[in-house]
Amino acid sequence: MVRRSKKANADQARKTEVRKLFVERIPPGGRIGNNLLKFYGWLERNYPELLPEEKGDPYERVKSDLEGLYTD
């Protein structure tokens, strides 16, 4: 059995929570690109600890985390 690192587990838990909040906050008909940006702003203000810590653009990472839950 291959063990995942603590960092990988923490990142998966973060991603799961971000996806859960997105689904709870944005109704199915509103899951479009514009609302994704609004959600990111809300997440940044209310749950900054859920923003990815890796280098690069955190918005793009959150967008990637939410893949399959929204349409452009």
C-alpha cells in the first residue's frame, strides 16, 4: 500500500472543502465563470486558509479544484 504524504492529504481535504462550499453556495444554474470569480472573492475573505499555498495563481488553482462543477 502506498501512503500519501501529509501534504497531499491536506491538499485533498482542502480541495474537498472548497468543492463542498462551492456547491452549497452557488445554485446549479449559477455555476458559471462569472460566479466562479465571485466565489473566489468570497472564499478569500471568509476562508483564506482554504486557498492553495503552492506557488502560482491561487485563483487558477481554485478554478482547477472546481473542475467539472461549473461551465465557462
